[in-house]
Amino acid sequence: MQIERLSDALGAEVTGIDLTSIDVTTFEDIRAAFLEYQLLVFRDQHLSPDAHIAFSERFGPIETRPDRPFTLPGYPEVSVLSNRVVDGEPVGVISAGDFWHTDLSFSEIPCRATFLHALEVAEEGGDTEWSNIYMAYDTLSDDMKERITDLKGIHVFDRRRNRRAQVDQQFVEKADKVYGIPISDAVHPVVRHHPETGRKSLYISPRFVVGIEGMDDQEAQPLLDALFEHQIRPEFRYCHKWKKGDLLMWDNPCLIHIGRGEIKPPGIRHMHRTMVLGDRPH
Ligand SMILES: O=C(O)CCC(=O)C(=O)O
């Protein structure tokens, strides 16, 4: 197994490995690399849904939500992200992640690691970009660190309650069905400690955080705007151009990400995703 850093900010490419057959030592090497680089890119993988689930499950329990739109038939653990349309109907979520976010932060127990596997990629478009929120925290001024140290962000799933997001084009007609499901808001520390490294990250995102607990919006919104802008400074980021067979896994407590979309027709991008749950943010 070879590991090569992908950018100064985050990410490493792992080659010489078949994720369907890894022994305990290799698994421990992967875990260590995951903590060091936050995002791992495994090229040339051919994972069936069962193999994708089996690899993900080694990192924790997989999140399943039976009412999530576009799970793979027979596999509630696997979501389909795709721009393919069959008989006028999309077969997957077309623009999962079109705003900067960290996965499932609107839940009491958010996502630890996401595993996204590219089965088909388009020639142009469909990149995904990550930003390192450890670095975002570390580079705040001492005054700002002090100001936000005990604050809690209000994380909301329903896009209609977020002035910074728009209802996903694909779901405009079905917004009630998609966003109106009973998911309660979650309140998490703005400064989160990573469950394994203990490092602090700036755990907010414009897609899910709509306010700060106990703080007037007049004060909270400009503060959030400044923090959101800081979170995505170019030097914290890595943008991935997908190849067919890529399996990417990323560490949500210390990264935010965005799907860049803009797939040039007739390109098809078709992916399978699993998400493993983590700890209660503290
Ligand atoms: O499809 C992408 O590029 C990003 C997907 C995403 O943001 C997600 O699955 O949370």
C-alpha cells in the first residue's frame, strides 16, 4: 500500500490495495492514514453494494433511514447519487451537497465517515471539494477563539428554514415530503473536539447552521457569515476530480465539503454512498 499526499490542506491517495480483501494490519494502516489526512482516495476499486457496506461497517454503524429518497433497492444503507434519468424519472439524488456542509450534522449523532464510490463519472464536471475545519479553527484570531468557545450552533435539515440555502431543484415539487419529515434540530458546539484526535474544529456549515443558541440573530448572523467565509479559505481546500472506481472516505468532524455539480451533458455521474455514525459532538 502506497500513500501520497494530495494537497497541503488535506487528503491522500492510497494505491496498491483492494478494499475487498484487507487484513487487520492493513486496516490499522488505513485507520492511521485516515486520522492523518482526513480524506482518503482509493483508486480502481470494484465494490459491490455488499462489499461497500462491509468496508464501511469496519468504522462504525451505518446510518439507515428507510424514508431517505433514492436508496438502492434492497440496501437501505446505500444511497444513490446520480444524474441519470430513466423514463423521465431520476434514479438518484442529482445534487447531493450543493452547499458547504458536514454530513448529518442536523442529527444528535452526526456522521463520522462518509464513503462515496464512483461507478460512472462524467468527462466534465461533478468534482467534489473539501475544506479542513481543523485549519479553519487553528487560524482564527485568539479573540475570535475566545468569543466562540462556548457557543452552540443550531443545525437544521429543512432548507426552507435556511436563508442561505435554496430548495433543491429536484425536490421543489416534493419539498414537504423531502424536508417536512420529522427530524428535530440539533444543537452542537461551534468548536468541536474530534472523537479520536481530540483536535478542535470549527464545526458549522452554511447548509445546516441557521443560528446560534441563545444569541440574537442581529449578532449571530454576521458572526456566522464571517466564520463561514473563513472556513473556506483556498489554502484549507482540496478539490477532487473523480475517476471511475474511486472510493473516497472522509472524516466529517474535521471537514466540510461541497458537490460542484455542473456535469456537462450527456455525461453521467453515478455513485453509491454509505455513512457511518460517530459520537455526540462535544
Ligand atoms: O456528490 C458530491 O459531489 C457530494 C456529495 C455530498 O455532498 C454528500 O454525499 O454529502
